[in-house]
Amino acid sequence: MRQLPNPKKLLSQQTRTSGIKPAFHTIETPAYVFDLELLTDNLKYLDQLAKALDVKIIFAQKSYSYYSTYPLISKYLSGSTASGLYEALLAKEEFPGEIHVYSPAYKTDEIRQLLEFVDFIYFNSFAQWQKYLDLINQAKKARKIQVGLRVNPEYSATEHDLYNPAGRFSRLGITAQAFEQGVAEYGLEGIDGLHFHALCQENADSLAKVLTNFENKFSAYIKPMSWLNFGGGHHFTEANYQVDLLADILRNFRLKYPAQTIYFEPGEAISLDAGYLVCEILDIVQNEIKIAIVDTSATCHMPDVLEMPYTPRVFLLDEQYCEDDYYIEAEIIDDELLKEQTIIKMDNIYRLGGPTCLAGDIIGNYKFPRPLRLNDRLVFCDMALYAHVKTNTFNGMPLPNLVTLKSGEGFEVEREATYFDFKNRLGNMTSRQD
Ligand SMILES: Cc1ncc(COP(=O)(O)O)c(C=O)c1O
């Protein structure tokens, strides 16, 4: 095996925050900024990891669809995976490499289109596979298509029900019992691989447990497969990722199943910590505590903050509060802590909220290095994943601009948000214009 790369050698957290330059003052807000140097750092690491472990890493587009960077990503990864027709079409147009697609259920017209260009198609039930078998067999006469089934290992270490694909009553993946019934009824001829996805921001120890369950429940079916896909949720580019443990897990697995190509399809790990959301303070109001209203919104621009929930790291752009070229990060104050009078009375404590009508459009509570002022700029970290693909225009909120930060070249506005992003989603814009 080649030398394993060490995730601790990825650009450090400090280097990542030092990417926040005063020039962030020059761009229009709100804006997502995608940092190519940080993205490339992750990609080079993943490329080394895939080579060292002799696995294929493909890119789960659902986490990051900033497609002007797809040519860069495709230089380092074997291909991409899509959650349905539209992401698959985006891959066809923008991402050279293998195209995989998995959806919990397909419509006939989607399948017809997908079978024209995808390389791998995964089904979530025997019934869906059988429904489209004739179309698949027809398409296979013209081109090579690999077919997979997603199974449910019925174990996940994920604590949040919202993100647990292996939780009770989950619709995602075929359970061992349903699989056995499916095999008894239809056999497995024409199935090339098995897929599971049961991790969320997890380390190799979680993979070990999921894999043990997968093997225990599906061992009879693994050997005839030509490939296996271990899904996403692997936090490969996180500094504490247990890469040696991952190598051990794969070594042991291959003693039993040496012939199968192993795929991983992470999303988050590709763009982890490689982007920002920049905003500006519009007003500061007082209701027991100080509340700064910013021109971005948790519910519209960073919905995971509410869904997970979590509080994102934030920096105040002020050169005076920049030590050794590194900005000083605001301290996150827990909601419970904020209930204590001593904390409420402390200086420079602010709650940050969006300008929508939703009372819960709250980004978090923070202690800043100085009192906030109108027009101050704030930079939220780790915003190059999931945030920009989950945006909405509730209340007519403008979408953030999409901006690329190129090392040595500065900012390039890739897409400016307009009123028409809002209007176009809600009706037929062209019919009203004449
Ligand atoms: C089937 C599947 N594959 C891959 C991923 C990517 O996961 P992550 O971004 O956590 O790595 C997801 C995320 O939900 C998924 O559902």
C-alpha cells in the first residue's frame, strides 16, 4: 500500500481563517465565497487517500453544486454521484468521469433519460428495479450500465433522526428481510453492486460498526458483486479522521472480499471548510440582549443551522482585531448560558438574526472582540457545503452572490443574485414581461 496521507497535514484551521482577508470588504453581500486553494487542498488529499487505499472516491454533488469548480474537482476524483435526474444532467454537462445516480424512487420519464447517459444506476427496492428492467435491458444493448441496489445496514451511529438513514421505519435502503424476499422472488441476475449510506460527519470507527452490520446482514450476497459503495458521511478531510483505522478496516474486509471495487461517495469531505458566507449588519436592536440583524438568514441561506441545529463559527472583519494576520473569532455563547444574567450583562454579546419574519431565524449568540456597528462585516465559516444548495427565497430574501476566491488572483463574482431568481421560481416570468 502507498503511504497514507495524514489529514493533520491539510491546511490548518489557522490558514483557513487567514483566508479571510480585508478584501472581503470589497464584495457585495450577502455572498458565498468559495476558496479554490482550500478546495484544492482537500482534493489533493482525497486523491492521495484513494490511491493509497486502492478505492474510488466519487463526489456527492448534493453537498456542493458550485459547478464552475467541477472541472477542478474532476481532476482529482473518479466521478460523481447524483440524487436524481437534474444532478445527473449537471454531471453530464459539467463533470467528466463516471456518473452514478441513486434516488429512493424514479419516475418513468426520468429513468428513460438517465439510462441514456449514466454509468451506474442504483435502486432502492426490488420493485423499482423490476419496474424498469425492460428499459434497462434495452439500454444495455447500446451502452454499458452497471446496476446496484441500496441496502439498509440497519445500524447508524448518527444521533440526529433527521440525518439517520438507518433509523426505525427508514425508507432509505432495502432491509435484510426485504432483501431476502426480493432475492427469493426475482434473484440477483443483473445486479452488479451493493450500496449503503449510513454515516453523517463520521470517523472510521463508525464505518467499522456499519460495515460489521452490513456484512452480518448481507454476507450471502456480497461475493458475487463486482463493486460495493460505502456511501457518504465519511469526514475524511477532518484533521482527526482516523486514517490508519480506515486502512485496517479495508485490509480486513478485503481478506474476505478481495475482488470487489470499493467506492466511497463523500459530499462534505470535498469542500469541508473551503468557503464562507459574508454578510453585513443592517441594524442592532435591544430586547434584554443586543440583537444584530444581518443581510443573511439562517432559514434561507444556512438552513442546516436550524435543522441540525448548530451554531456556525464567525469572524468580525476588523483589522484592529487581527493578530499575526489572523482574525479573532467570535466566541459562541450557548442558548442556555445566555439565560444567565451574568452573561447577558457581559460586553459585546450579540444574537445574530436574519431579516425575515420567522422568529426562529436566529444564527447564534456570540461574544465579539468589540461592540458591533452598523455595516460591520461578518464572515461565517464552513459555508461551502450544503448551505448554497439548500437556499430558498422565503420572504423574498435575495439569494447570496456566488463568488470564487482564487489564490493570488482575488475574487471573481460568478453569479449575481437578482430579483428574478425570486420571481422566476414563483411563476411564469416570460408571460408577464410583455
Ligand atoms: C446516498 C448518499 N450518498 C452520499 C451522501 C453525502 O454525504 P456527506 O455529504 O455527509 O458526505 C449523502 C448525504 O445525504 C447520501 O444521502
